[in-house]
Amino acid sequence: MSNTHEIPQLFEYPAVITLPVQWGDQDAFGHVNNTVPIRWFESSRIHYLQQTGWPTLKIEENLGPILVAIHCNYRLQLEFPDTVHIGARVARVGNSSVTVQHLVYSQKHQDTAAEGKSVIVFFDYGRQKPVRVPEDIRSAIERMEGKT
Amino acid sequence: MSNTHEIPQLFEYPAVITLPVQWGDQDAFGHVNNTVPIRWFESSRIHYLQQTGWPTLKIEENLGPILVAIHCNYRLQLEFPDTVHIGARVARVGNSSVTVQHLVYSQKHQDTAAEGKSVIVFFDYGRQKPVRVPEDIRSAIERMEGKT
Amino acid sequence: MSNTHEIPQLFEYPAVITLPVQWGDQDAFGHVNNTVPIRWFESSRIHYLQQTGWPTLKIEENLGPILVAIHCNYRLQLEFPDTVHIGARVARVGNSSVTVQHLVYSQKHQDTAAEGKSVIVFFDYGRQKPVRVPEDIRSAIERMEGKT
Amino acid sequence: MSNTHEIPQLFEYPAVITLPVQWGDQDAFGHVNNTVPIRWFESSRIHYLQQTGWPTLKIEENLGPILVAIHCNYRLQLEFPDTVHIGARVARVGNSSVTVQHLVYSQKHQDTAAEGKSVIVFFDYGRQKPVRVPEDIRSAIERMEGKT
């Protein structure tokens, strides 16, 4: 994955994952179905959060992230075979929310295939209400974004 | 499905489909995964387009819709078992684009579970460029939206 | 769903669910993808187990079913739009295992689209070993299969 | 992927693909859902067929493979994060059918996570009937299986 460092479109993305397009990702139009980049966004978001130390894999002590909104612009029609590099970066940290930007880069097209953002809220599943993003997560995000 | 006519949140939606939540729609958080409402949006969008006479099922004569953007706000954590009613209505018809609004209503919660919109463009797959939404599709949309 | 009682292929299936084929269930061959009937099997299996009183939705007290094998014969190429009725019945109860038979009936084709079976084991997730199918589940299965 | 050559379980598999487990592959039991290895089987099957020169990506001249049966034994409960290596090999070539064996190896468990087989038939979609597996495909399979 080291070569993703040479892709200008991904320069600002501290977390990048690489996935092959699978044949079954395609729908009856012969293109990657629109739900697939949304799954890729999820995978890149979790890859990012893992690196901040946030317990994203399980809901621990009733605390976990919850997705409240997603937006995606589809730029290219992707087909199998191809390989995509999916970047995630945090654009904004609010009181309880974090806005993550996503970019999907197609190796075959050598261009951005989709980009968008998701808004997650740190959530107390037990009390069913948002909680403030903890200080250690804020610090980890700042480190990843190179703002410290 | 006739009872969906009694759901105020869906009053403005001329096309409504009803689907059960499947157990496998849930992810490791025990809730319906975020990609699932995006699939529901797609199904409701196609249900709407079918009623306008647009050839949505196959790309015929190289013409078909192409999705260019999607937005979804997740309002409730859905769980199996539940039944959802998904409404679609056209908010705007541009030159080559159509903006569709979607609403997912949970029968268990008796409330809106998710809402959002998608932007589709009528596209000539052969020449790889957008084309003007045909007049008969415009008329069909106007009829469905009760604007004629 | 009451009309599924008139489908001879489903006469022996005490649990039947009905689902629409979704457009997005289709792959690049323009047919329902092979993973989709496997999801339908899962949904019908869980529908059956729910009726036996088994806690299938969550792992409770560390006990839950675990799938150990699946087999599917694909008989027809399904397309959107269509509606499928999926039947589940128990073919055999062993010490810790239950063999479930599945049948997918296509309303459009008026014929069996796929059939197969799955083997589940009642499992203690805490101790990571199979446990004997409890007596009340055995009785519930016998009642459903009309063998009491 | 070169290191997959050192995995004894995959020694006999001439085609191997490597995929990360995605967080969203997990279901409400916190394990990879049973439909996911079926998708992996598909991806490895297509990877194999690509190497035989068979036009698997599109239906060309109305000829293409069609899946008629699948079987999967689930051996391990997989979780995110993990990486899987999926092998495919041809066990038998009949008149119009090819039986493919699949093996999913988990890097985290250092063991076989699932194995099974699929039966594909070479099919004339235009006339809707099976056709004999062409000689060049037979030769390509023999070469891949090291039987020439």
C-alpha cells in the first residue's frame, strides 16, 4: 500500500485502505453498485477510528460511534477488475460529532471514482444519547491530521 | 400496502414499497447496517421510475439512468424484526437530472427511520454523456406528483 | 401470504416467508446473484427458529445457533421484478444439530427457483462447544412438523 | 500474495486471491455472515476462470458460465480484522459442467476457515441450454492443474 503515498488525490488522507473490486460488486448495469462505495466508506472510517484507539469493533461500556448521515458523489463507473484505494480524514470535530471525508481512487482510471462524507456521533447506547468526544480521541485525531 | 396511505409521513410520496427487515441486514452493532437503507432507496427509486415508463431494468438503446449523488440521514436504529415502508417522490426535474426524495418509515417505531435524496442523470451509455430527460418521462413524473 | 398454502411445492414447509426480488439483487449477468438465495435461506431459517422459541436474534446466556454447512441448488435464473416465497422445514434433529431444508418458489415462474439445506448446531459461545438441542426446542419442532 | 505459496492448505490451489475481512462483513452475532464466504467463493471462481481465457466478465456471444450448485462447510468463526486467502481449483470437468473446489484460509487463525465447492455449467444463454466445455478451456484448466 506504500504506493498510495504517491497519489496526489490521497495526500491529505492519513488513513488509506486498498481493496480489489469484486466481480459480485457489479449490478445489472455491469457497474459497481451504488451501495458498494458506501461499504468502502464504512471500512475506511473504521480503519481510521481504529488508529485513534476508539473501541469501534464492539460496543464497550455501552459507548460507540453511531452514523447519523452519509453523502456520496459518484464520479466514475467502476468495473471489475480494478483496485481501489479509499482514504479517510477528519474534516471537523464538534462536541459529540465527527465529520469524516472519504475519497475512492480507482487504480484503473487513475482518478477519483467517488468522494463524500459521513457524520458520526459518539453515543451512549445504554442511555441512548450523544456524549462528548473524549479528549484522548480528540488528541489522536489531531495527531493523525498533523495538527499538533 | 394499502395501509401506507394512512401514514402521514408518506402522504406526499406517490410510490411506496414495503419490505421486511431481514435478520442479516443487521451488523455487529446489532442494528441495520448503514448500507441497507441505501439499497432500500435504490429499490424505491426503481419502483418510481418503472411507473414513469422509463426502461430502468436494462440499458436499452444505450439509454439509462445513472446515479450521481446520494444523501441519507439516519434517524433511528432499526432492528430485526420490523417492516419498513419506503417512499419515493421527485423533488426536482432539471435538464438531464432528476432529484428523488426518499423516506423510510418503520412500522415498529411508527416513525421515520431514515430520509434522504438521490440525484440521477439520464445518460447515453454509448456516447458516455448526459441527455435531456425525455418529454414523456417529464409528463409521467408530473402526473405522479399530481402537478398536472 | 395466505395464498402460499396453495403452492404444492411448499405444502410440507411449516414456515414460509415472502420477499420481493430487489433490482439490486441482480449482478452483471442480469440475474439474481448466487449469494441472494443464501441470504433468503438465512431469513427463512431464522423465521422458523423464532417460532420454536429459540433465542435467535441475540446470543443469550452465550447460547445460540451456529451455521456449519449450507448447500444450494440453483434451478432458475431469477430476475427483477418477481416475488419469492421461501419455505423452511426441519428434516432431521440430531444430538446438537438440526438440518433445515429450504425451498425458494418464484411467483413469476410458478416453479421452484432454488432449494437446499443448512445444518445448524446449537452452540455454547462461552465455552465454544456444541450443546444438546434442548427438549423444549425439540418439542416445538415436532409440533411445527406435525409429528406429535 | 507470494507468501500464500507457503500455506500448506493452499498447495493444491493454482488460483488464490487475498481479501481483507471488512467490518461490515460481520452480522449481529459479531462474526462474518454466512453469505460472505459464498461471495468469496464467487470471486475466487471468477479469478480462476479469467486465467483460462473464458469470457466470464460479460456474456459474450450468449455464452457464459452459470452456477448450478454450491456447498460450503463453515469451520471457523471469523471476525474483523483478519485477512483471508481464498483458493480455487478444478476437481472435475464433465461434458458441460466444471466442479470447482474452494478453500478459505484465515491468516489470524492460521487455519482453514471454510471450504466447499461449486458446480458451474457452460451455458448458451440465447438458446437456454448447456453446451460442451470448449477444448481450449479444457486445455487451460489442465495446464493450471498441472496435469499436462
